[in-house]
Amino acid sequence: MAESEAPRRCPLCRGFQAPGETTFTVDSDAGLIVIRHVPAHVCDQCGESFIDDDIAAELERMVAAAKQRRVQVEIVSAAHLAAPSLA
């Protein structure tokens, strides 16, 4: 197995990461923003979620848009975003 094909290890507990989903929450003075179904790498041992940089950038865009709309509470789905690869 090539190094790029090796399973990703969790930096917290050394468990293995697998593609999955998480919920991203921002609680700020502007309001509460919850983004569900966020593609992530999820540790099979401790359950910690890790989000790829491109997904994080999209989450930042979604949060900025919600803040600009001055919502008090917003719950949205990120299911439309691409699932993470294991590479």
C-alpha cells in the first residue's frame, strides 16, 4: 500500500479516520448558526471529527452569509458538499 493510500490516523488517540459527517456550530454575538451533515474524517475510536480545508472555507462562507443576514438562529445542511477522500 502506498503512503498516500495509508489510513489516516487520529492525532488525538491514534485511532483510524473514516469518511463521515459532523455538525459545525458557531455561537456568536450575532446569533447561533448550525450546519449539519458536514463531510468530515471521523475517528473510529474517539469520535473526533476533522474537516478538510476546502470544506472549512465553505463553512466560513456559509457562516459569513448568515451573519450578514443577521439571523438569530439558522440551521442548514452541508450535504451538498463533497465527501472527504482518505488520501
